Amino acid sequence: MSLPFIGPEAEAEMGWLALTDALAAAHDLPKAEVGDTFLYRGNDTLLNRAAWIDGLGSLVKTATVFPGNAALGKPSINGGVTFYSDATGEAEALLDFHLVTKWKTAGDSLLAARRLARPDSRRILVVGAGTVAGSLIEAYSAAFPEARFTIWNRSADRAKALAVQVGAEVATDLETAVGAADIITSATMAKEPVIRGDWLRPGQHIDLIGAFNPHMREADDVAMSRARLFVDSRDTTLEHIGELIAPLASGAISRDDVLADYYDLAGFRRNEGDITLFKNGGGAHLDLMTARYILDAAGVS
């Protein structure tokens, strides 16, 4: 018996706000068990992520991250996703890797922004011009329909190409663009900070996506120390991602400065004038929750 395959056609039945509501509801279930393994070859990565949530099911997601693919005109990230029955452990469905990754990654950030960003945010800066950047613009547009988008990227040509595609503006100076934005969402492969805390002002929300291993980070210690900090999961960020590892090691922040994760959504709140900063760690449990939402939207029980 062949497994159903859920591909991009499922997007016709999906919505960003509905996904974030599903992610929030899934965090009321028993806490996920998550296991990650990383294998490296130079700059290339083979990442296996597995998650199991009692009452929801289990999932294994394999990702290959080959940064050099961009020069070949190919996606830098590829892989596969398998969803397993919670009742029997049988494989129930195969899902398109890029579909799950797109919706999980941008949906993860959007859930935090719906809780932490000012509802009247009108200027959104996207740092980076890769595949994720387009997904972020699509997702943020659902919750902030009156917002105008600006894109900054190290390669100006890539920023211009994406801007034409999505109807955004292009920033040439990152410091100026950060200062003008209400929301800054960053999805780069940076190993050294690109966002400086001295550039930030009260009332902003910063959404950090790109760093996924101990050697990567997008914001400096000053940004981390000035902001009220939130993460999607303490278990998959604090000791696993450079964004948190580095400032914890330097003493710029302490573990107590991370105020809440998604298992404490009530803690996701802001005060007037706060700078809020969210680290999107994108753990496998979020892939599992997203996959379940996709299957439900596609009518696969």
C-alpha cells in the first residue's frame, strides 16, 4: 500500500492565521519529545530531526543544508518528511519537505509576532533574500495586511529580484533600515551578528530565524541584553543555537532572561515601549505540529 503524498497543492486549503492557531493549540498537548542529530562535511550539514507528541503522532524530518547550492541555482536546503501514526507507529503520509519547512518556519515566527509585535506595526524589514524571506512576507502579510515591506541583503541584486517579485522596497543601508522598522525579521546564514543592538529603538519586535547550530548567530550581545527575550522552545535553543549560546557564555544574558517559550504562551506579552526579541529555533515538534495541520487541511486523517 503506497502512502499518500502531500505536496504544494495543499496550500489551497491552508492559511497562515489558522496555522498559528493550530500551533498554539498543539502546545496544550503533552510536551513533545525531540531528538536532533547533526553530521557535517565542511560547510554542508545533514540534519535529522524527530519528534513525538502523545496524542498527535510522530515525525522524522531529514534536511540537507548545502550553502554552495545557491551558486548552482539550486535550493540550499532539501530533505524529506514522514508522519507516523500515534496509535500504531505506522507511516501514515509523506509530505513535501519544502511545504512543511515553509509553513513551519514562517508560521513559527508569525505566532510570536501576533503575541509580541505592536498590532499597529506598518513597516517590516526582512533581512536576507533567500527562499525563507518570501515566505515571511507572505505570512506577515496575513497578520499585518497594511504593512509595507523592505528587504536588505548582502547581495543587492538578490534583494532587488525579490523586491520586484513581492512588491517590496530595497534597503541599501542596514542600520538605517533597522531604525525605521517596526518589525525586523532576519533569515540569513550569518555566523557573525548582522543586527546591532545599538540600532534598536523602543517598541520594535525582532524575529531571528537563520541561526540553527552552535556556530551561527544574527544579533549581537547588545541586542540580546536590551530586549525582552522569548523562544519557541527552551529545550531546542538555549544549549543548541549560537544565538543563545554566545550571549549566555559572555554573561550578556542569563537563562532567566528568556522569559517564556511556547509551552508558556501566556508569558508572551509586551509592555509599551518594550523591545521584544524572539528566537525561532524551528524544532522538530513544530514540524510535527505543522504536518498535522497540513494533513488536516488536506483531509488526510
